[in-house]
Amino acid sequence: MPSVSEHLRASEDRLARLDGRLAKLKQALVTSLAQTLDAGHLRETLLQFDPLWGLLHPQERIVLVQEVIASAVYRPESEAIELTLRRGSD
């Protein structure tokens, strides 16, 4: 049976690992929030793109969408489409 001091040391080690993991998760959250798209900016950019879209052939449109969209999920209860954009390195 481990002594009280051994148990305390093991608990402190575990706490240190959890603190490190928490710090990494916090940093990942900050990075993620910094990369969130501004809906207004995206809307304006897409409106500027609209005239060009009309000039593309259907196959060119398909290729472009496949390059930009990583996934699409339809939510029938709200009739919404949830798009996930590809990152530059994908």
C-alpha cells in the first residue's frame, strides 16, 4: 500500500499533467476563436463574387465548390445548411 506522501506525490503529478492539458486546450480555443469568420465580411465578399459565378461553366462551379467546402450538413428541422470551409492547408 502506497504511503500518504507517495499518494500525494502521484496526485500532484496528475494535477500538473491536467494543468498542462488545460493550458493547451485554452490556447486551442483562443486560436479557434481568432479564426472565426465574420459573417458580414463573408457576405460582402460573396456578393462581390456573384457576377463572376455567372460566367463560370457548371463544371468549373463544381470544382470551385469542392475546393472551398470541406463538408455540408442539412438540418431538416431548421431547413439550414451547415457548411465547413476548407483551411488553406487542406
